[in-house]
Amino acid sequence: MASRLHAHIGTFRQLEILLAVFDGGSVKAASETLFLSQPTVSMQLKKLTEAIGLPLYQQVGKKLKFTDAGLATVQTARAILQSCEDLDMQLSSLRGLKSGTLRLSVVTTAKYFIPHLLGPFCQRYPGIDIQFTIANRQQVIERLEQGLDDFYVFSHLPKGLDLEVTEFMSNDLVAIAQADHPLTQKPKVTLDEFCQYDFLIREIGSGTRHSIESFFEQHSCQPNIKMTIASNEAIIHSVLSRLGVSILSAHTLAFGEIYDVKVINVESLPIRSQWSFSWAKNQKLSPIAQVFLDYVETEGRDIMQQAVKL
Ligand code: PGA
């Protein structure tokens, strides 16, 4: 008799939840990724476990240890969901791009300007949904390694991965202080002088932090780190409340609120890099992703330049 496993293997959503738990390492991580409550995730996993008829994982201390049945289910879930994605791609191409999803993961600092690139694109293709994930550099690298999105936006590309890359805009990291800070009055500030002031830095895993650390290492000096803060906005507000000086992308100052911070003219700054869209060389671009890439390459750069006006 033919296998009837598909009749009780669980819903697609349950398989998606299982993968999120496996990839994130916990029910909490999965609930955050999927914007579900933890009881909902646990309930769906319970139903899936009942459908499979064997335990899928065990709690060992704080970690989840997947059983052989769990690992096999994860592997099959990935294949099933990938087939659905492939079908989605084929259907989008048959429908002539009338609908589908474009998935983008961007580092925190790119959240200020990527929406300006998406606006005109979505007006042209109103049936396309965008899944827009904002995370720090390390988290975006992890998404890239898991192949979760069509494109990943970095200003410092991860090393050791085989990537296709399209650069689209420059990214300057500048030194900032509150407007009446003594350093803002000086025409030129040496690095040694800058390093005497309390310094506010992004969290481990941040691309901004990574660039700042490499910069100071190259110049053989050490900033006087006072606070680690996992948010560009909170760093700016901390600078404004005189907790210290910092180095951030100029894009953090160019959008949204007008902050009363000043750029300090420190020697050897700004730290220069390029924003880029990247994707794994072995990843086949969906028709929607291909159209988006063409849009970035033909019009996107100009749209960005106009929106940024640095
Ligand atoms: P971050 O990345 O937002 O994680 O600091 C910025 C960057 O890569 O330039």
C-alpha cells in the first residue's frame, strides 16, 4: 500500500515552525522570527509531534537536542518548503510577476534608506510583497548561510563565503558628538585626542563595530569604551545626553529626526566602505529577485542618491 504519511505529517505552517525552532535553537527564537507567541509555537509543535508519532526533540539543560525522528523531519520539511518556493517562482514567472514575495535582509544601518528604494519598485509591481528583515551584521550573515532571503545588504561583506555582489552606494562612518562638545569647535582633531573621550559603540556582531575595531587596530590606538549599545538611535540619544562620543554611519544622521549632533573632523576619518546587495553564488535568483536586481542596477543607484542627499 502507498505511504499515507503525507496525510498526517502536519501542516506546512507546523513544518515552518519546526524549522524556525531548529534554526533558532529555541521556542523563544522561533516565536520572535515568526512573530508568534511562545505558547502558539509550543502548541503547534505538540500537534506536529502527535502527527509524527515520535518525539522530535528533547530539552537538555537550556538546549534542544533533536532526535533522529526530529532531524529526519527537519530535513524533509526543508525539502518540502523549498519545493513550494520553487513552485512559487515558476508561478510568478507564469503570472508575469503579478505577485510573489521579495525577501531582503539588511543590516541595521541600511534600514534608513532601503525603504526609499522599495517604494518606487512596489508602485511598479503592486502585487509583489516584501519581506524585510532588519538585523545586525552577524544575524544577516547567519540568514545568508541558511539561504533565507533573496538578497542581503551589507557594507562590509562577510569573508569566506562565495558571493555575487552588486555595490550601490558609499557608506562613510563619521565621528559624532553633541553640538557644544569641545571637539566640535576644533578644525582638526587627532585620533589620540579623540580617544581620550568616553566612546559609545555598537554591540558585538554589528558591522559598524567591526569597522571601528579594524580602524583603531590599523591606527594602533584604542577608543575609551564607556558603553555598548545595540541601536544607532540609542547611541545618538546617548551622545546627545553627553554620555560620550561615537562613530556611526552618516546615514544614521541623514534620515528621520534632525538630531543636534555634529560631525567631528577627526584625522583619518571617515571610514569608507560601499553598500552592496549580495547573494550566494549557488543561489538561483527568482524571477522577482532578478527584476529587482535589474531595477537596482539601472535606476536604484540614482533613486538612492536622491533620497540620501548627504
Ligand atoms: P550594523 O551594520 O548595522 O550591523 O552595524 C552596518 C554595516 O555593516 O555597515
